[in-house]
Amino acid sequence: MEKSWKAAIIRVLGESDSPLHYTDISEQILSRGYYETDGATPAATVNAQIASSIKHDGEKSPFVRVGKGIFALKTALTVLPVPPEKQKKQTPEPVSDAEASDSIIRSFGMYWQRDLVVWRNDPKLFGKQQATSKPIDFGKQKGIYILYDHHTVVYVGRSVDRSLGKRLFEHTVDRLGGRWNRFSWFGLLDATDDGGLKETPFSNSLSSIIASLEALLIEALEPPQNRKRGDDFSAIEYIQDIDPELREREIQSTLRSIEQKMRGGS
């Protein structure tokens, strides 16, 4: 195990035969046991570590940015053969302070299951960056959401005055109550490493806002002719985590079932 995030990042990039996105770097660090953390946003931490090194260490930094959120080791670029179609992307690009936040969408979740949430007036919506990450409650998130009947879109809404959790709860008891079983969301609030949410001032240009909206539509609708996400979609996807209350209910139900079987066999 490495002693720091930076050392772990260098190790993963050194073992890779191509540049990697910072989300892939963080996933490999944790899955391979190169570094341990109880933080909720490992991908954001990796991105910040690399961006800070490039900005403050200058030529001494071991990292180079070769695309949006994609990094490599400087030594690797001089050693690895580069296919002609990727040569342009391998040219180092500058890193700004807004590297991870130039999109108005900061985080999102796709096709979360309705039955993994305990629905009440102010529900908790748990998600993780990766399986080993600390869960974050996105119930207070603001943004846009989509309701599905399996994969068919039945409703698109926004959560501004009322939080995402409240808006979704309302749809469990209104006219849409029996018409959806999955939902996706696209949030404007940043997730923090301690598992909270915070509002970050926007300073986006019109072009970046349009690019973010285009990317959101591509991600949500998955049109067959769009082969990739929009160019400025730098938000991090979160995988759904079951509400601990539901998990506890399942455990108690299993224990009761076992107890009943033991009584029946005695």
C-alpha cells in the first residue's frame, strides 16, 4: 500500500498502457488496495491531487493532462507508442482551477431504483462514487430529475424550491405514484468528502452552459447516434446504495424467518 494519494496515482498510471480518466484512476487505486480512505469523494480527491500538482509543481510534476479529466505520466508519453488517431489528444493541455467544475451539473445518478429508498416526506437518497466509498445522502440535492417506467421516460421535473428527495416523495403519492419504478437525477450541488452537499457559485460561459445541457440530454436519453457524452460533461456518476433502514429490515425479516423454521422443526 502506498503512503499517499499521489504515490498511488503514480503507481496506477505507471501500470497503465494508456492515459486514464481520474474516475478510473481512483477506482483502480481502491480496488487494488493501493491506498485506503473513508472519504466520500475519492474521484474528486484524485482529480484535485493531480490538478494541484500540475499547477503548483510546474515542470517537476509527474503528471500531464492529455484531455478533459484524462491524465498520464510525463514519462509514459515519451515511451508509449501513440496511435495516429490519438496523437492530437496526447498533446498536454493546461489545467485550470475549474477542471472539475466547469459543468453546471456536478453529480448525477442513472436509473436508481424506487424500491431501494424509504419514502417519507424528507427521504434519504444514498449513493456512492464507488463500491468502497462512503455513502452520500443526495436527498437535499437540487437539479433535474427523470422518472421512468423501467426505461421508458414518463416525467421530467426540477427540484429548486423543494429538494430532490421531497419532489420524488411527492411523486409517490400524486397521479404518477403508480407509473414509475426508476429515476435519474442531475445535481447542481457539489458533494464534499465528508458526505455532505454544498453550493458552489457558477461562473460559466454561455457556451459551457449549452454544452452541459447538451451532455445532460445525451446522458439521459441515450440517443443511438451520439457515441459519447457531451464534451463538457465532467460530472461524476454515483451508484445507488440501499437505504440502511431497508437493509436492517431485510436482516430482521431473515432472522424472523430462521427463527420460525427452527421453531417448526423442534
